[in-house]
Amino acid sequence: MKRTLKEMRPVYVAGIGWHRYQDPSDTSYVTLGLAAARQALGDARLPFAAVDTAFVARALLGMACGRPILRHLGATGLPITHVENASASGSTAFRSACIEVASGAADTALVLGVDKRMPVARAETQAGIEQLAAEYIAPFTHFALLADKYAHRSGADMRDIALVAVKNHNNGALNPNAQRQKLRTLDEVVGGRKVSGELTVLQCTPVGEGAAAVVVMSEDAIKAHGVNPGRAVRVLSSSAKSQALYEDATSFDELLTQATCRQALQEAGVAAADLDVVELHDAFSIEEVLYVEAMGLCQPGQAIQALKAGEFHIGGRVAVSPSGGLIAMGHPIGPTGVGQIAEITLQLRGEAGQRQQPRARTGMAHMVGVGAVCYAHVLGI
């Protein structure tokens, strides 16, 4: 019989770390990855020798990138698993680590996401099968069309949708690990260079480089290694789905998100209304609008009203992307899902400083990857 994560032995995030997400540079990916891994191990006060297994997420780097990083931490013989699942690579690696620890196959796992921007062909272009639409719609055009569709059905306009980017840029300005750390006005956001339709560059995620890491542990491991249990955050659920057949095929992003997040919340025993913090896939501003409705954080068609009322701001009813989200935190791809888990852990510990959501006890991380796949994790204290 299939078992949920919550029905297996408890799993905790005990250590977190980053290398700041940044514009492409000459910094080696080894340097990026080591910074995040060492910070996560140091945060847990755990030696690398105590790690049983490692999962390394990347989407753009070449094969077997993890070993050149981890060998600098020690040659312990631990298994290393490399994970690629487009934008959801880090989320997938985290889920795999949680399942391995929850099952008892390991007591402690290091999850590392690292990437550097470089050209990589999507596999569907190499499948050897003629596409029905040889010139398929680019992601930014797809979401520009969805923004136009949402505006027509809800009565919102593009300045309303751009408020997502204003909020997230302002959150990113408080985050030392964010790629974009500058306050932005609404006029700056909507007045920038247009990427597609009415979507401007400040409403789209930058793809740069960086790294994020988390340490996943069982209760036994936490006790055995003297890790502070007061800073360990439990993973209540992990849900993963891929695209199905939908009556409205153009809305697959939000329908896939709805199904995945609904399952994650149900398995965690948490209502959407009980979430204090959410980190979601906002590669384009319209995505946050669509996904907060799909997740049940507000009623359909009410996202803009709730946003304007401050309900999704830090200090509001639920802080959505207090890290700055993909729009401001950045989206180096491989690390992104791992970084979301680290941000929620920071928030639930009460250690997020100026970005702290008051009295945060429950959070959810959500990522979509081309293909399309979706992952959602619920954490709580």
C-alpha cells in the first residue's frame, strides 16, 4: 500500500545554506556549490563524514558535476545521485532525499543545487519526432498570453498584475542572497523593456548562477549528532505530479499546480488557509496570480484584490515569496527548488530578519518544470 511521507518516519531540515544567486560570472561552479554545502553543514553543525547520501541538482551543467564539488569536503565513499528535472530539479532532489531518509535507507542526506547559465537544448527538440508545431511558443510568450487571458476574465489590467513584481523586488531588496536587490516602483516595472506582450523584463525572472543546499535528517540522526532540535523543521509532505489531460489545455500550469498542491496539503493535514509562508514558481508575474488562486490562498478571480490589500506581503495573511521569488531572488534553475526549502526553513525558525513573516509555523514550496512537472512540499514546526 502506498504511504505518504507523513506516514513514514519523521524527516527534518536541519541545515541550510546558499551561495548568492548572481549574474553570470567567472566564478567556478565548484566554488558556488562548496559555499552552499559548507554553509548548510555549518548551520547544522554537522561534519561531512556524518552525511550518508548526497543528491546534486543541476539543469545546465554537464554530467557528474557533483563529485568535483563534494571531493573537497572529503572522500567518504557516500553515494552521489545527480538529478535533472528542468526548473524542478532542486525540488526533485529534495523529495528524493526526504524519501530516502524517511524510508530508513539513510539517516542524513545533503541536497545541493548548483548551476551556471549555458546553452542547453531541450530534449524534445532532439526526439527525432516531427513536432506538430515546429515553432512552439516560447515560455515568455505563453505567459504573456495567459496574462492577457486573465485580465480579460477577471477585469484586471497589466498594471495590476505587475504589482506582483513590485512586491517581490521589494522582498528581494531585503535578501542578501537575491540576484536582484533593488526596490522598484510600479512605474519602473511596467515602463521597462517589453519581453513579450505586456510582460516587461522586471516581471520576468533572471537566469544567472548560484547554489543552495539543505541537510535532511531523521530524528535518530539529530539525536546522535547533537543537532539542535529546536532549529529543525519537519517536512510534512511531498507531492509530485506531471501534466495530465485537461479540458482547457492552455491552463495546464495552474491546473497541474492545483492538483499537486492540493495533494501536498491533504497529505500534510494542512488547509491552504493555515499556510503562513509560500514560495512559488513566479518566473513571470502572472504565474503568482494564477497559482495563489490554484493553491486556494484566495478565491478564483480575487488574487489582485488580495494583493492590493497586502494579504500576500510580508506581515500579511500569508507571505508569498518573501525571498523575492524567482523574479528577484533569481532562478539559476538547479538550486531554485532547494533555495525555496531553505527560505521556508529560515522563516519557520524565525531567523529571516527583515523578511520575517510574524509567527510563521507552516510553509509550502512549489515548483513547475517544463515537461510539465510540478512539485510541492509542506513544512511545519
